[in-house]
Amino acid sequence: MDLNFQGPLTRVVVVEETTQVGQARREALRVAAEAGFDEIDAGRVALAATEMATNLWRHGGGGRMLLSVIAGSQGNGVELCSIDQGPGFVLGQCLQDGYSTGGSQGLGMGAIARQARVMDLWCDARGAVLVVRIHRERAPRDADLAYGAVRLPMKHELACGDAWHLRMHAQQLVLTVIDGLGHGAAAAEASEAGVRALAAQSSPGSAVESINDLHAALSGSRGGAAAVACLALDSGAIEYAGVGNIAGSLLVEDGSRGMASMPGIVGVQYRKAQAFGVHAAAGTLLVMHSDGLQARWSLRDYPGLQHRHPALVVAVLQRDFDRGRDDVCIVALRVGALK
């Protein structure tokens, strides 16, 4: 499968009262249009978004919805994520039509599930995180790709200085995360220049070659940090190269393994990019993120989360470790699950 996907901005809708349910529905329709959905499939997205937003204010005490276009094996899809601070719930029970924790008809969760190719839930003392992924009705059952991503600008900013890019070609997967220096429009110009350069390549190069290409693309801008992970899909071998403060980690059963970056600013000055090689067994979770996410997180504090859908992992990390004073970009993918 060939894939050349530029990570879109994540849309956020705050849902704290019933009037904001309509806003969530309208935003979901916009995202569905960006994904190329027809009227029928867009209606399925709108239905799921309406039910999720309704549940946020009715059962979750209010919260946020994150909406974005996602890459699939046969075209783009739509991801809807609701985050609340409520008491949580048992997904298996709530999927039964007629079951309700708040006196409603109990049909909402079942309606959401009937539209979704992926539906995954995390509940803890901080609330509930529900991830739903919707693909075209005619898409194959395996249309979903086992990755998750969030890309959010700093509060009160419209432009995001963080960016990411995913490329699959000839049994090679290349994941790139870029953090334009600072934040705002100038940072966004730098990171987006890098993503455009990667998207324009006829085929991906090595990790070091990609860093060098990014250096040329960001020249003349304020520059930034960047990291590239090249994964051989047939063997699990990973070549990683980074400059600046992009964090990369491989999460396995007994802990995590960090991947090193060199000092410098891509597009401005760095001594030399250096690649590091590592092998990742099938099922290993690769996580890369900008410094908008705190570095002190550990999935050991979330028993079982490591084995859930990567989109759910990303949403929980953003909920609990977003610094709140910078742009943030987090990408996670399951080694061996993307072919």
C-alpha cells in the first residue's frame, strides 16, 4: 500500500451545554467533507458526533470533542474523540439498546457503534475518553490503520507550529514529526514547509537523508526540531534520526526505550544528523511527540492502555500531559499492524 499523508489540524469543540451539540455536528460535517465523504457517509458521521456530544453534556458533565481526518487503507476516514470528567461507564453495557445511566432511551451508544469501524474507550478517575473511527460504508473491513495522532495549536492561536507526515512506500513506513521554533504563524510556516517537501518526494529516503531534506526545506525560516523514524514493514527494523527536542519512544511489555536526537535547529544549524538502529517486534508501540507534551509520562501508570488502539493512547496522553502553553503534536503507531 502506498500512502502519502500530511497530518491535519485537530479540531476542538467544547461541549458544556445542549446548544453546543449542534456545533459539534456541524464541525463533524465539515471534517467529513474534507475526508471526501458523500452525503450518506457524512450523515453517519453527523449522527455519531451528535450522540457523542449529547452524551458529553448529559452524562459526562461536559467536556471536549476532538475531530480530524484520518488516513485509511482505502481512502480517508474521520475520527471523533470525546473527553469528559464524568464517572465513566462500561462500554459493553452501554452498547445494549435500552441501557442508560441517565434516564434516556439508551439508544445513543448503539447508534454510534453501528457507524464505527473502531470504537475504543478508556475510563479512570479523571473521566472517560471515547475514540470512534468512521470509514466509508463501502470501505473494506480492514480499512482502518493502527495509528493515532493529535495536532493542536497553543491556546488562543489558530496556526499550529507542529506538524507530522506519514509515508508508506515499497515496504517502508516513514513517520516524521516537526516542531517549528516557537509557536504561531511563523512556526507553522516552517513546519509546513518541511511537510510539503516530504510529500513532494517521489520516494522516501533514509532517516538522515530526510533530515537533510528538511534542513534545506526549512532554510530561510525560523527552523525547528525534527525527527524521522523509518520502519521496514517486513522486518521491524527501525532507523531513527532526530535534531532538536522531538521525543521518540518504543513501548514494550517491560517498559520503554527512548530514541536519541542530536542538538541543533533544522533549517538553521546542526553539526550532523546521526541515525540509530533498533528492532521492534510486532505489537510494539512507537510514540513520537513534540515538547508540547510533558516528558514524564509513563504508560505503566495506565495498566492495559498500551495494548489499546493507538488513537486512544494518544488521546489519553494529550488529556493528561499537554503542557497547555505550546503547540502539541503526538503520533503513535503499532509496529506490524500497518502493511
